Amino acid sequence: PPPERARAELIQQENGQATLVLHKEFDRAWRDVGIVLDRVSFVVEDRNRLQGLYYVRYSDPQKIRDKGLLSKLAFWSDDDQEVDHYQIKLSDDGADTRVVVLNTEGEPEVSATAVRILKVLYDELK
């Protein structure tokens, strides 16, 4: 039998932005991404299906790990956890759906955190 096609691919565009390509139609991809966001370390603050946007808060475990021991013990500090806001954009691409991470202004996010967000989605959806 011919090899089975992967359900998802994680690629990098020329501009440096990571993109998750889901090999499924937009309707199904929208539902599946929403389920994964609810299941992992994201807080969905809002969503706009017509624009293909999930507005999320994400607490990056890598940033928490990178803090030193003393800053972790500083219980009086106001910033116990760094929480960042992102937009996760789904775009209909015919038989496929493309997923990218945008910053709060709606511009492409090219940070390592954006790649980690897409990697979490990829791991759950592949």
C-alpha cells in the first residue's frame, strides 16, 4: 500500500515565520485546534471563526524554567508567571489549513515561543 500522508507538517516560510499545515479542511481544522487549545496550556480568551482567529494567553514553560532559583522563591514578586497574548490564525488553503502565530497587533510572530506554540499544536494534531 502507498505510504500514509502525514496529517500535519511544521514548516518555516521564507520570512522566518513557522507555519503548521494541517491536511484537513478548515471546518475540521478549526474544531480540532480549538479542542487542543482547551486541552493544553492555553487560555482561549476569544475566538472569531470568520477571521479564523483564536485569541490566547500562553504561559511559556521555557521562560519559567529560565528564571533563576532566587526569582522563583521571591513569593512577594508580582510576576509569578509571565503570560503572553497571541493570536492563532487559521487560513483555508483548499484541502489544507495553514496555522500561524501572530502577536497582539496581528503581525507575524517569529520568536522561539511562536515555534513552541506550533510545536505543541503539531504534537497533538499529527
